[in-house]
Amino acid sequence: MISLDLVDIVLGSGARSVAIVGTAKNVGKTVTMNYLISALTGCGITVGLVSSGRDGEVTDAFTGEPKPSIVPPEGAWIATAEGVLPDSAGFLEIADVSERAGVLGRTVIGRMRESQPVELVGPQSARELARIVHRLHELGARVVLVDGALDRVAAASPSVTEAVILATGAAARHDLTSVASSVASLVKLWSVEEPGDPEVLRLARRAIGEGRVAFLDREAVGVGEPRFRLRLTPFDTVLGREEEVLSQAGQAHYVVIPGAVSEKLLDEAVNRDLRKGFTVVAKDPTALFVKSYPACPVSVAYEMDLLAITVNPVAVGGYSYEPGEMVRAVAREVRKIAGKRLPVFDVVSGEKDIGEVHEVAVG
């Protein structure tokens, strides 16, 4: 059995872009990001860095607590807002500036001439974030790391990044059991799979590409040759129209939703007299806006590649957990609730539970 490190998991996945998403504030997301920046750079890999919001500030904009800085190495590519760059940003060789300005100015993409702490400010929209990730690759970044959080979940969408690392910690809940079960529930939700039928998957992706809510009806074409028919609706969203949309389901086997999937729609799908096994197909797991795993069958048009979990056993309030205990608790709850083995790391102490990932090829 090979003793894998978090960077081995990233490299072994082959992902060229990885979102690091925190389940709450102060759960070690920036620490995880800095760890990967250092480890990847140590492997001779040029990194690109961008945020789906704001990260790397000296003090938390909401709590006023000190935060770890992001310190890209020389040669790294970064994207940030011009409004947070110092007047004399000689450490940055600017390669691209966006035309559209945000609250803190235009997005600047550049290469670090020397290692300096930086504040990353990026767009929250998935489309613009994906464009920046692509541009960082074009300029020479081999692996792009995207800072994200549950309240700016665009970073984790498969349309933006190829893989995800989930960061949690003592700050997320006040008892270890709650922390572990909460992150395990999220892992279960973010592990929703694509439909097993290739035709259903193809039609679902077509509906999502057209931006339309659609139903899939099954019809027979000759004896023993059933196939599905795509029935597009005039709706581009189900929000505020859940009952109206489902009233048109008829005998459909699936409903495909290109945008946010509300808890109300999933509850309504269970309570209505729909065909047995009626399934909601979301674009990807980040589109499922629910508090708990839905009772209605769900699948996604694009699966998420969740690589690992990192934990921060220390909370700002002064309480903490023993690192090994926290790592094992999270790994155990993920196996119990999500039904899968996912590697769990504390990158500070070195404690880890890598489960069955010894078969991953690295190097």
C-alpha cells in the first residue's frame, strides 16, 4: 500500500483544474490551497490561481479575524481584480485585462515575477470563472486551483473545474459528530451519478445545452425497441414554477432541469402522483439546492469528481479536536452516510485516512 499525499491524489486524478471549497468560514480552505501551491510547485508544476469570490485578505472582511495569506511562488499565474493590487504591483507581469469591470475593477491576469502575498478576487458566475480558468491554462498554468465556498459554489461545477477538494473543520459545527455527519451528507449529495442509460444522458445534456426544462417520455418503436423522446417546455427555470412544471409531467420518466433545482420541486415530485421511479436530472450536483438528500430519485448530466476532504481541527473560538480523531471521524461518517471511501487529510499535522486510494497511479 502506497502512502499517498494530497498532492498525489490531485496528480493521480489527471485534473488540470481543482476547486477547493470550504463548508464554512475558517475551516482551512486557504491553508489547503497554500499547501497544494507549495507541493505542486515543488513537483515543477506551474500553477494558476483564481477565486470565485474574495480570498487572501489579511483579515476576514466579516469577522475581523486574521487570515492566512495566499503567497503564490515566482512564475505562478494569478487572476484578481485590479482594485486590490497595490499601486506599485511590480511583482506582477500583466498578460491580460478583462473589458468588463466589477465592483473592485477589471480582472487582471498576470504572472508572478517574485513571490508576494496576494488577494484573489474573481467572478462568482460559472461562465466567467470557466473563461478565466481556460485563459490561465492558455498562458501556461498546468494546474489551476480555484478558491470557492458553499455560498459561491460555481467553483465546484464540472463546467468550471475538473475536480473538487472539500475543506471542513471545527469551525463548521460545535461538536465533532455534527461536523463529520454534515460533510458526509454533502459528499453523498455531490456524489450523485449520471443516468445509466446513454440515450437518457445524451438527451439530458441536449436539453441543458438548450437551456430548457424538458421531460423524457418513453415510447416503443417496434417490438422490443423502446426509446426516449425529448419533450421541451417553454420554461428555462423551475424556480417559482415548481407545481406548474410538474403538472406537465404526464407519464414522463425524467424531468431535466438546466438551472437550480429547488427543494420545493423535489418535495413536490414525491408528493405528486407521478410515474414510479420518476427522476429529476440536474445539470450537476452544485445545482441541487437542498438541506438534505432528496427522497425523489435524482441524477445529473455531469458528475463531480470529488477527490478528497481536508480538515482543520482548530476553531477561531479556541476549541479544537485531536487531528487524528477528527480525520478518522470524518472518514468513518463518509463511509457510513455516503457509502464511499474518500481520502481525508489534515495537511498541517500530517494525519490522514486514505482508505482504498492506494490503487491511484502517481508520478
